[in-house]
Amino acid sequence: MAQHNSTAPKAAPPKGKPGMNMRFERPKDARKTFGRLIGYIFKQKYSLFLVVLLVIISSLSGVTGTYMLKPIVKQLEIALKNGDVGSCLSKISFYLILLAVVYLIGAASQYIYSRIMINVSHKTLYIIRKDLFEHLQSLPLEFFDKRTHGELMSRFTNDVDTIREAVSQGMVQAVSSLVTVAGTFIMMAVLSPVLLCLVLVMLAVMLFSVKIIGKKSSSFFKKQQQAVGAVNGYIEEHIEGQKVVKVFCREEMVKEGFTKINEELRKASAGAQTYAGVLMPVMGNLSYLNYAATATLGAALIIKGVTFLDIATLVSFLQYTRQFSQPITQASQQFNNMLAALAGAERIFSILDEKPENDDGGVTLVNAVVEDDGTITECPDYTGTWAWKRPGLDNGASYTLLKGDVRFYNVTFSYDGKKDVLSDVSLYAKPGEKIALVGSTGAGKTTVTNLLNRFYDISEGTITYDGIDIKQIKKDDLRFSLAMVLQDTHLFTGTVEENIRYGKLNASFEEVKSAACLANADSFITRLPEGYNTVLTGDGDNLSQGQRQLLSIARAAIANPPVLILDEATSSIDTRTEKLIEKGMDKLMEGKTVFVIAHRLSTVRSSKAILVLENGKITERGSHEELLALKGKYYQFYTGSLELS
Amino acid sequence: MIRKILPLAKKYSFFGILSALSIAIEVAIEVRIPFLLSKIINNGIMGNDFELVKTLGLKMILMAIISLFFGMLASRFSALFGTGFGFECRKALFARIQDFAFSNIDKFGTPSLITRLTSDTNMLQIVFMMVVRICVRAPLMFVMAIIYAVKINTRLSAVFLLVAPVMAISIILIGRAAHPRFRRMFEKYDGFNLSIQENLAAVRVVKAFVRARHEKEKFEASNNELREASIFAEKLIILNGPIMSVSMYSSIVVIILLGSRLIVRGLLAVGDLSAIISYVSQILMSLMMISMILVMSVMAKASLNRIGEVLDEIPAISDDAADKSLRVENGSIEMKNVCFKYSLEAERNVLHNINVKINSGETIGIIGGTGSAKTTLVQLIPRLYDVTSGEIFVGGHPIKEYTLENLRNSVSMVLQNNVLFSGTIGDNLLWGDENASDEEIEKACETAQALSFIRSFPDGFDTDLGQGGVNLSGGQKQRLTIARALLKKPKILILDDSTSAIDTVTDKALRDALNKQKDITRIIIAQRIASVTDADRIIVLDDGKINGIGTHSQLLKENEIYKEVYLSQQEGANKNGAA
């Protein structure tokens, strides 16, 4: 009778970001990915073991509960025949107590496993997200160059979400469906093998229908996926360009174009949703067909007077026939989710399999004290003086003072392994020198600085820093000794103060303020509603591009390393403001080795040496006056007859 | 909110009605079946009546087939209804955004508008479809199952009259308590996404400052908060399952207990007992489905609100009062006491008391520092924003008298951050004028100094740009957007720092070419003074006020700011420059 068991439809789990029911994907190597995903879940194997045990108990309690029907009906039959009401009723009461106990155990296990499962699944997701994020931090820039932010974001959102669904629901349901179906068949076999044969035929029909519907629906889901992609692409492009749409009065045309692909999406998802919804009624009604057929056959057999079947047996058998279609329906509904989760997991794992930046340098940066006789000793506390520590034999070490002497020897580099961006570049910058890099787009200016801090590794040649090959220097320490101000300023959500402090995490407020003054940012910061405590949001949207550049200059100023790289650092600051911060910039660059890349030639004039890069080669080197006299490329740039952007 | 959005389903409500009808038939049969089953047991099997079993069995098979048929129809119709609703939602949202003024777009922000159009709408569509499927099925099944159960045995049916309210109340209580918890979870989710986005965008900064550990710590915190908020919310929802089971199981035990007493006294048949249990399960199931709707609606509510906000947003600029037949006759502009601020709550005006008169055909340069409101000033002319006070005249009429389309077709503006769309170069140029002839297109490109580089591409005007014009350099993009603006054959052309990436020689050629078009009033905002020296007049803006107006030589004599800017640049490119 209890055709209902623990596989009652559970409240849908909360979904982080929508898009569910909208995907249709297949993993490439399901088995391998599955194994790896299981590995994550197995990190909590004790909890998991308990969950599986409790799921089995709860499913079995449902199956057993139905079986209890047989002795009860039997007693009723006896009571009706013999009239021995009292003893029958007391026996029935006994069975009912048993039944209540079985059910209670079932319900209790259900609650406990659900509760444990929440922890298990969220812990698993937590670990996956953590691994993914931490691994991302270690990956080289090449990796980020090849992928869009949206693509990487969707690993964290969509892909983790599909895994959430599969882990929190799919696993429990898989075990419970399996146990329920298996238990039901065993019980049916015990009750009546003859009737079971009929049920098996029906089962074949059911599985066949599941397969056909699955096939049909997957082709629609694929179409839907494509349509969603098209619609999202159109939306992104046109909403991002909305202001242009308005300036050109193209609103109506854009609407028309949207309606067209929107209609495509509607058709495709109507098909997909139809097949998704059809499974339930098909399975439900097939189970009624099954019931009717079984009842007719059973009744015929009993009436014929066969010995192996009685009414009580038939009644509980019929109850079972209604019980086994539900888990099959649920399992088949879960199947697509499972595959989607595996496809998502596969994408996450492929990122985890990416090789991190190689960092085999043994030379580290330490605080140092220079004795009167010129020897350098290491010091645990901040001294303001830094030295490179080169580990020697027998725990000994040699020290070189950090000065900021940079040299490139015959450096050749290519981003893609095909086209050389820099070829055979040699250059030097002595401590305290300001070197400017000039050249048209794609000439390789930024690449030079990217190689110095090992954002990318060179293919040929050597770069030395204070005489040490930078490949031997530990990457973090190398970068610690260089500060960069980039053209695209990126600020973080947080206060202005926190953003400046990013350059030196333990800086005091006074240090923050003086760095801001240096960059001429203090005056606009103090005019902000909350001053230094003003919270910047969305990559500093509430500031102008120029103000953001000032902040990022302050951020570099507070870090105060011996080498400074300014990559178009003042491009969005108007010339008047640039003039105002010039003093600050001069102070910032004082005593430092500076690499300047600038579009505006007024910025580079004062450099010690100007390098003109052309197609990855240095074609001219000299001071401003020397290069003008040369009347070469620099002269052409300077007089504006060449495009510089 | 719901009242605002539901009318969107109206167009497809025919499918909604068909779907409701099909579901009703399906449910009616589904509720009828346990009744038949009890008859098979009672009269057929217990009564040893094979003929009856056969008849009833056939009847049941027939009913199952009918129910299957209507079930499939229901699925089809509800899918059509739900996706139709989604279609209308997207359409309405998209159309509403097209009507937005710049200030409306600024208020929401582009990424937020995109999310509302994509994920929020999808979410709403999915929930809507579920609600459509459940909201007829659950109440109907609930009522009919009660009727059948009472018909079989009133006293036994009383059991679920006790159980159902207990279950209903607990489900409602759980749903209520869960709502704020889920809202918190979604907030955490947003914060979590933001922290990743920022990290990805700033990957170079993170690496340059060696802040991976710092970033990991920040991430760890938001990751943990997300986990805790999720567990806190889900902890409540999982109570639904066990509550359902306990209600179900206790009803079964009590019904069998009482039922067997009735059976032995001959007051109830064995089959009836099984039927009543089936009905109890149907009743509780329908309650469960209703609780599912409650949970789903919690999740959909945030999306619903976000969509509603967009639909409720009133476009800040409308041209209802405009005279449709009025065209812009000439390119004269006059600003009278114009003040502007981006939001009414803002304390300070961005533009203060601007008074200026520009004659048709004049070339006007605008110079000013970062934040001096140059862009703001020119955006008022094609009514991208409306003045806060004061008035602007174009062609002798207040700009509000023109329809937006007429005004903007005559005032062509090249934005600072200009966008090209996916498609070919030709497709993009046609944005200016769809019916432009090849000659007109070539002429516009020639003026914009774009013809030579377009011709240098193997596919010429048919070169595919990819999304956002990725295959072009900055200077090429700027020249294309200028050509696109010229194709509108405007009376007024505004270039907002639109030649910054173009080298000085090309820039000069471009200005010379534009100067030949004497019937167009040109307004040029530039960082480079060289770009405006040959203008008829130059406006110097400082902190939202006009600091000076005059020719290059006048300003050089009289205007401090202009002098300063000039000198700072003179040290640079222009001293020996060709310009």
C-alpha cells in the first residue's frame, strides 16, 4: 500500500545562478572525470559512507513497509473467514507497530542523511572552488591571455552549479533508486516469480520509452543550447553598444533583429521543455498499464485456483508494481544532470591540469645590513636595504646588494612559438637610470617589461638583474623588487586607502597618505565624500580614468622598489594634470631604475636613454637630442608623421 | 511586481488554458484510478469475478492511455505557454532598454542589464513553467482526492484531515523562515562572483605585486561565507522531506489500524483500504508540490524584482511633446543658462550656467582638463541627457520640439568609447544611412581617411570585423566610426576625442577634409591642442564652467589655462611638429 517511500519529490535544491534546464552537454571522458570527481567527494569518506548506509536503510524501509502489507491482509482474510476477530486484530496491531518502527527508522535516516549531505556537498564545492581559485593564481599569464574572463567565470558559476546538483541530489537519488528498484524486484520475486515475468516485459517497455524520449529531447536541448548562445551574444553586443544604438536611432532595427533570434530560442526551448515534461506522464501511465495487466493476470490465476498465489500476495505485489516506476523516472531525469555535471567537472579539471608558472629560482630577496667593510649580512627585520641571497654549499650563502641593474643579452621571444615578437634584443639599464621605450603598436615595448618580471619566459638569450640571471631568482622575490603601473588600471572593491595599501600590505595610514600626495591623488581623494574611506566599487567605476591612474601610481609608490615600470601610466591623464604630477613622478623615480613606455613623447623626453623598437628589434638608442639629430624613426614619431597608438 | 509581469503571458494564454484543461483531464483520471483499483480488488479478486477483473482492467488500460495522451498534450501546451512567456519577457525588457535614455542605462550599468536579460529571464521562465504545471495539478488533485476518499469512507478520511493541516503549516513555516536565508545566500553569491571577476581582471596587478597569497585569503573568506550561507539556508529546506515522510507513514499506520477494525466488522472492504492510502498519498503529494512552488518562488523573487525594476524604469527622455514634422533646418546651436547634474540628488552641478551661441557651419574646438565636463556638454545637444535647467536651441528651435529621431539624425555624434558591431565594415557603415549608395559610402570613408586602409584589406568593405571590431587598430576603428557618423549627412557633427589614436598627419588631413564640408557645424573635443588650433573658435572648459572662448591666438594671449595646456604640449610633439 505504501506506494510512497523516501523517494518523494524533494524540494528542489536552491540553485545559485540560473541557467539550469538550459544545458545539454556530454563529457568527453566520462569515466575518468567521474573517478576524479568521486575523489573529491571521497575526501569526506566517513560522512559519505554514513550517507550511503542511511540512504540504503531509508529506501529499504520503504520496500519493507510495503511487504508488511501481505501478513496484514492475510490476517484480515483469516479474520473474515474464521471470525476470530480478537486474535487477528492483536496480530495486526503487532505488525503495525513493526511497520511504524520500520517507517520511523526510514524517516529518521532520511533526515540525518539529508543533513549530512548538505555539509558533504557544500564542503566538496568549497574545496573544488578553492582548488580552482588557488590554481588559477599560480598559472602563467599565457593561460589568461587565451581565455576570456567570462569563460573562466563560468567555471566558478555554471560548472560548479551543475556539480552541486549532481552531488547534492544525484548521488543520493542514484543510490536510493538502485536500492528501491533492486529491493522491489527481489520482493516481487519472493512474492510471485510468475507475475514478475509480466512486470519485466513492462519494464523493458518503460526503459525503451525512456531511451526514445531521451534521444528526442537531447536533440532539442542541443538546439536550445545554440539558441541561448545566439541570444546571449546578441544581448551582450547590443546592450554594451546601447549608447551607439541610440545615437544612430537604430532602436527599432535592433528590436527586430532581437525578435528574430528570440523566436528561434522560443521554438527550440518549447521543443526541449515538451520532451522534458513528457517523461512523467509516460512513465506514470505505463505503470498503470502494468498494474491493470498484472491485476488481470493475477486475478485469473487466483480464480483458476493455482496454489502459488493468494489474495494477500497479489495485493502486496500490485502495490510493488506501482512502486518501481517512480525511481526509474527520477533516475532518468537525473541522467542528463549527471552528464552535464561531468562535462562541467571535466572543464574544471582541465584548468586544474594546466601547468603552473615554473619557478625554480633559488635566489631570494632578504633584508640586509651593509657593514663598514662592505660585507653584507642578512637581517631578520626590515632595514630598508635589500640583498639577493644566493645559496651556496654547506648552508653558506653569498649576498649581492639589490640595486636595480637590468641587462638583456640577445633576447628572443615569441608568444605563440611562431612569430618572434622580440628578436635578438640587447639593452642595459644601470641603477637609477630612466630608460624609455618608444615604438608603434606591436613593436614589443610592453613585451620587454613583461619579460623582465617573468610574466613570460624568454626562449633565447639571458636577462640579468644585478648580475644574476632572472631565471635563478625566485619569481615572487623578483616581482617584489619591481613595481608596475599599467595602462589598464585595475582597482579592487574596498576603500581608497585599501587600494593604495595593496602595494604594501602593512603600510601605515601616513605612508598611504604620503604615497597619495606623491601621485598628486591626495587632493581629489580628500574631496571624495568619505575621503580615504570612500568605498570603490566595480573596478573603481565612480572614478575617472585619470583618477584611477593616479591611484595606481600611488599604489606603486608605496611599494617603493628599486625598479619601476611605467607602461602608459599617464595616458589618460590630461597634459595639464600630468604637468602637476610631474614633480611627484620625479620624486617617485628618484634613484630608481625606470622603464617608461609612453605614447606621449613629452613624457619620455627627459629619459637617460630612449630605445626605439621596431618589429621586435631595437633600431635606435640615444638621448632625445641625439635621436632627433639622427633624423630616423624617432624623429618621425616626434614630428607626428607616424601613427603611434 | 507580479502584476506587472503577468500580462506578458497574455498573448500565449490560449496555450495556458489548453494546458490547464489537459492537466485537469489528466488529474481527473489519475484520481479516478485508485478507485478502480479498489474495485478490482474488492469485487473482482475477493469476489472471484474474473469477468469483472477483465472489464475493469481493460477500462483502466483505456484510462491510462487517455491520461497519457492528455499528459503529453499538457506538457506540450505548458511548454508553449512557458517559453512564450519567456519570449515576451525578453522582448519587453529588450524593448524597454531600447527606450532608455543614457541616464537610465547609467543607473543600472551595462553588466547588470545583461544579467537581467539573460540569467534572470531564464530563471523566471523556468519557474513560470513549473508554476503553470503545478498550480492546476496540485489544488485539483488535492480537492478531488479528498472527495473520493470521503466517498469511500468518511471516518477513515478524517485521518488526513488531521495530518494535512499539520503538514501544510509546517511547510509554510519552513518556507517563511527560509526566505531571508536564501536572500542572504544570493547576496553572498554576488559578492563571491565579484571577488573572482576582480581577481581575473587584475591578474597582472596581482602577479606584479606578488599578492597571490593575499588574494587567496580574500577568496577563502568569501568562499567560506558562501558555504555557510548555503548550508544555513538549505538546512531548513531539507526538513520538508522527512516531514512529508512522517505525515505519510503515520497516516498509513493509523488508517490500517482503524481500517482493519472496520474490515473485520464488515464495514470496509480490503481494496478500499488500499484506495484510501493512495488518496492520502495524492493529497500529501499535492501539498508537497505546493511547497515546491513556494521554494521556487523564493528563488525567482530576486529575478522577478530585478526584471520588474527595468520594466518600471521610466525612460528619462521622451519626445511625446515633439512636433513630428519639424526638421532641423541648419546647424546653429544656442545654449542659454544651461546647468546640468547627472542625478537630481547630486549636490553640485556638473555644468554651471553655460551660455554660448554657435553659428551654422562653424568649427568649434573644446579644450579642458580631465573632469571638466567636455563630454557632458556636447552630449546635451543630441539630448543624450536632458538639461537640468536652461535651454538649448538647434536650428532656431528648442531641441525638445524635435522628435529624438529627427534631432539625432541631424546631430551626429562620435562617442569617445565607440563601438563597432559584428558584421562587415560595410554593415557597420550602413548604420549611418541604410540606403547609402556605394559612392556615398566611399565619399564618407574618404573624408574620414578610412578609404585607403579599407581598400588595403583583401575583402575591402566586406571584411568581417568580429565582435567589437577586434581585427582593427584603435586608429582604424576611430576613422570607421567617423565615416559612419558622416553617412548620416548631419547638420552638426560632434567628435568627442575621436581622433586620439590617429597620428597627427592623418588627423590633419581629416580636419582639412571636414573643413571642406561648409554646411556642417563641427564640434571637436580634443586633448591635443593641435587638433583644434584651426577651429573658428575654441571653448576652454574648466570644472563645468566656460573659462574662455576665442580663436587660438586670442586664447593664447588671454586665457591662462589654454596657455598652460599649450605650453605643456608645445614642449612635446608640436614644437617641431608638422601640424
